[in-house]
Amino acid sequence: MKETPYKTYLEESELPQVYYNVRADMREAAGGQDHAPMLHPGTLQPVTVADMEPIFCTELAKQELNTEDRYIDIPGELIDFYRMYRPSPLIRAHFLERLLDTPARIYYKYEGNNTSGSHKLNSAIAQGYYAKLQGLKGLTTETGAGQWGTAMSMAAAYFGLDLEVFMVKVSYEQKPYRKTVMQTYGASVVPSPSATTEIGRQMLAENPESSGSLGNAISEAVEKALTKEGYRYVLGSVLNQVLLHQSIIGLEAKAAMEKLGEYPDIVIGCAGGGSNLGGLMAPFMQDRLTGKPAPYFIAVEPASCPTMTRGRFAYDFCDTGRVTPLAKMYTLGNGYIPSANHAGGLRYHGMSPILSQLYHDGFLDEARAVEQTSVFEAAIQFSRTEGTLPAPESAHAIRAAIDEAIKCRETGEEKVILFGCTGNGYFDLSAYEQHINGSMTDYIPTDEDLLRGFASIPSLAGIQ
């Protein structure tokens, strides 16, 4: 077995100076269009920067629609901030390999080494920077498991911006200390659905006991931004701009593997909205899109919210209140309310338009759905061998990495596996406790459950 260090760090001078925009290479590979354009909810015409400016910062709106520039410079102030916790380590999972008795070489890019506990800070600080540059007073956002809300509260505090966070109610109740961290950084945190917005009141009227969803929380955050002077909305996943910022993960991972003389045969990431997987695989996907040898890409999602594995590829609203633009993506329907599982960051009805198009066109090889109890079995196995307690979202990728390593043991293939460990699980101990005491259950939606969600997908005559 090839020996490598346990951790590989890039030098500070090797921190990426640019973000990689995969859309430029998608456009060329597809012969002119990367993914179907987002549509204005009123006109059903492709959105423009001017359409997006009432909701998003102007520079972020430009990044969202940018299909031309392959690389976008990272501003110096952001690079200075990144130096506080980046480059993040690439870690060889030697102990896990030995436990599994596999010839595979397993690596993971660890993004939990900052106060937010996850990769979300990579985009949060960028979005805060552009808001401050525009002279805004504050921002609104949503959060599922709380990682994005925590990261955004850190960014808002750093730039002196107000922040209002709508946190999915089930996670608000499961993870109270996430709320405390956000409040420590000065953010206001509201459980969603709430009585503070028109959309929230409507949702509560329909279902007073609703556990909420990211789609619900997005609607509330957008409504609040549109009604407060000097505020804009920011989102932690799904959007093209977020995948752009998260490309720093993959750029670092590829550079670190090159230092070791390695290249992955398989790249694995959990998939909720798509930000971490999109960021990790970006420079490796560039290889595929430009005709070079490339890894086998696996997206792993919860069986309780099977967006890619059982969803439909269609235009749908990104939120439950139907106030956002429509995106062509894999979706369970904007009205689908996922079960209250512990992977709050993966409880979203849709998927990034970039990842959706790559999967639809066969560039992203496989989507895999896994049950919650199986995910936590992998998380505990990983914790006991590698010494890192992973977030439930990250454990989805760990589950698939372990399964692929076992396949290598059975076939004798010495594959190189790379997965994203996107965050730590120290705010998720109630979930670990449930798994340990045997009270955790699995929920897999029936076809009838999915049909109720699909019924909320709009029928757009003449639009494919």
C-alpha cells in the first residue's frame, strides 16, 4: 500500500487566488448552453441582473448569470480572511483503510476547522463582502441544520451588517446551541414557518404543527429582504454563485493531491442543495468537460428526501412560497415537506441547476440515496477510527466512501477515493444519542408521498 502523510496542507502562498466557474466549460461541452436559464416568476422569461437586484447584491447577481469567465479573481480582503482557516487539510484515512482491510486509498477534504463548523463560511464571507461593498445595511437568510446561518452570522459580524436568520423549525428545536452561536455573533434567529411574515402566517394557517423546510424558510427570508430598505437576501447553497465560491475546496484538494502524486478514481459528496459536492468536484469535473481522464462522481442524498434519485427534472420554484425565480433542476416539488431527519442541511426539495444538468447529461455519474440509520453507522465507524466526529450531512458521503472501499476489498482494486467531510457534528449529539440508544428510525417516502410533492411543480406550457 502506498504510504502518504496523514494530513497534507498547502502552504499559505498556495491558497487559490481565483474561483473556478464550471459553467464556462459546461457551456463549451454542451455547444452553447450550460443549463437552462432561470425564469422570472412573473414573465417566465430568463432572469436578468436587473431582475435579481431587488433580492441579491448586484455583484452576486452578476456572478449568478456569468457563463463566460472560467476564472473569477478572489478579492484581496477575502483572501486575507480565508487565511484564518484555509487552506484546509486533505487527510488520508489510514485508520479507516486498515479497519476495512481495503486496498483503496481514502482521502477526505476536511472543512470543519472553523467556528461555523463547515464549508459554508467559504461562501458566507464572500456574500458578506459584496453586501458591504454595495453599502447595504443588512441581510436576510435561511438555514437548515444551522451551519449556513452560523457561517453567515460570522460574516455579517465581520463586516458590521445586520442579519436575520429564518431557521427551519425542526432544526431550531433539535439544535438550540446553533441558535446560540448565531446570536453570539449578533444575528436574529426566527423558527420557520413563523408569524413574522405573510408567507409564514399562511403556512402556519395551513399546518400549525409544520416542522418547516428549507423551501419555507427561503420564502420567509426573501419576503423579509424585499420589505426592508437596505437589505438583500443571501443563500447558502443551490445557486451558481455559491458553487462558484465553494470551488475553492476542489481547487485546494486537487493541488494537495498533486503534491502527493495522486488523482482520485472516485469523488463523493453529500448532496442537499449541491454546494459542497459542486465545490469539491469542480476542478475534476473540468477535466471531464474538457475531454481529459476524470473520476467517477457520486452524489449521496438522504432516502427521506430523494431529490436526484426519485425526483423530476423540471422547472420549479426554489421556495415553497413561489416568490423566487424558477430553476430547471431535479425536484420533489416546491410543496414537498421532507421528514424531520437529522441531516437538516440536506432537507431541500430541489438541487443545484448546475449539478442537475451535469447529472441529466451524464457528466455526474451517479446519485445514491441512503437511509439515516446506515448513515449514522458509518459516522460512528468513522469517528472511532479517524477521531473526527462528522456532521450528519458529511456522514452521507462517508457511508458511500466506506461502501466503495469495501467493493475494492472484494475486487482487489487499488482505487483512490476522495470525499468531502464538510463539517463537524458537535451540534448534532442528540442525533448520535438517538442512534446509540436505538430510537432512531428511517423514513422513506412512498410513491404517493412523492406524487403530492410533484403536484406542486408548475405546469409551464411551451417551456421544456
